Amino acid sequence: MKALQCVELGMPDKLQFNEVPEPELLDGHVIIENKACSINFPDVLMIQGLYQFQPELPFIPGGESAGIVSAVGKGVESINVGDRVFAMTGLGAFAEKILAPQHAVVKIPESMGFDTAAALPMTYGTSLYALKQRAELKEGETLLVLGAAGGVGLATVELGKAMGAKVIAAASSQEKIDLSLEHGADEAFIYPTGNLDKDQQKELSSKIKELTGGAGANVVYDPVGDAYSEPCIRATAWDGRYLVIGFAAGQIPKIPINLALLKGMKIVGVFWGAWVGMFPEENKKNFEELFRLHADGKINPEVSDSFSLEDGANAIAHLKDRKAKGKVVIKI
């Protein structure tokens, strides 16, 4: 079968489109003929050797895919040959077929296409867990979303609205904030790109306070990090929750910890993957909720760019260079 393979660590141009052995069926696993898979920021980090869990070389990157089950191993329950599913495997998705443990496989509704199914698990799973279990977002609260036109950003905008929050979207261009408004944001603004200086950081805090009537945001969803984090923390409300999602801007910020004390606020880590392993039944309930929201038209993953498997290296580069709006999908 064909697959996109990482044979040496580096940038996406180091990836190779190779012929590799088909997966062998194991007990407790299924084989899926992939129809679509999607790119996530951990894929960008993993091929460079920068992710917290690093596989041995060579490996097939890609953490989520959707397709049709073609084989079922012994001990697998409730999944059958021919089922339409998505899989969250962490690795191996950028290939024509994938071996997946049954706990990582979820049946999808007949009404959901494969592109949508591939684009939903990590972004919406992360964002619902962040807002529901970690932030305990309440109806009527104000939610600030940074990187609001990215995959997790748009998911958070939609979920925040579905949960009854006032959503303020922040992104780096007019085109991106227009997209976040299309997905339900109440207000949106553009922040500068690059390494913010002190004046730009103060302007960012001031803008957030202005849009919240001086009170600050109850919840901040931050997948960007770097120089954007501290001004957002300074603009949280009393008892606010600042969600640590990731560091797309490239650097892990150093935060004056006294801000948490002075503002009576919480800095909350969001490690969805670890939580899924510890609380699979709660995660299952979250996905059931996501399927209901999709059926009701309250969420709809934005697939902005599609690539072929052979062109998969460019798909990863597209996300790495922050050109993506919504999700980037590889069609197989």
C-alpha cells in the first residue's frame, strides 16, 4: 500500500511517499481502508522530533482518519466489517490502510461524510473537553478564542456558541476573523503577528477589556502561546480560566505566576489525549454529544483545503506555515 513516511526527522519536504507493507490484523484491532485523514499541529511537531511522544524511525505520521472497516480481529465487539468509522491512533493515518485498536475507533453517523469525520475527532474532541470538563464554561459567560480560524479555533467558536457563551474571536487577518464570524462568533478582532513588543501586548489586553466592558474574559482558549499568553491572562475576569491548549506561535511563554493570585483566576492545562486514556467512557459521551450537535446543525467542521496522499507533505507544510483556515484534509 502507499503511505506518507517519515524516514528522517525534519521539515515536511523530508517526508517520502513510499510503498509499505500492509498492516497485519491483530487481536482486539481492526483494519480500516482510509478515505480521508486530517492534519493536526502534533503531526508538524512529530516529524521534526519535537513532540512529547516520539516514535522510532521510520514511521507513518497522522493521528486521525476516517474510512470503512475491512477486517476485524478476535475479541473486537460492536465493530463489524463494512462499518463507517473514524479512528484516533496518534500515528499511521497518512496511508491507504491503518491498523487501529478497537478503543480508538468510533462509528460515525450515516449522514456524516468521511472528510467531516476525519476533521472532527481531535479538534472538536479537544475543544469540547476544554470548555466542558476543564473550564466548566457557563451560559452567558464570555469566551475569548485565539487562533480562531484554525481547526481547534473554529471548533471552539462553534461549541462556545452552542453552550450559550458570548464568543470573541481573535485571529491574524481580516479573512480569518470573517470566517470566525461566519461560524458564530459574536465579535472578532485582528491581532498583530510576530513577536509582540510591550506596547502591542498592552494593546491586546486593552482590546479584550474593551470588548468585555472592562470585566475581562471569563474563559480564554489559547492554542497560540508565546507573547500572546500574558496579555490575555492580564485581561481575564475575576475567577477566569485561561486554557493552555498549545504553542502554535512557537515558544512556551513564561508567565508571572502572581497574576493568578491577583486575579483569582486559574491557569488550566488541557491534555485531551491523556484524559481520553484515563476516562474513555466520558470521552465516548462527549462524542455522542458532538454527533447530536452536528445533526442539529450547531457544529460543522470547516474543511478549507484538500490534498492527495501523494501531495501529503505539502498538506503538512500548509498547516505549519499557518496558511490553513479550519482543517486541512488528505483525501485517499
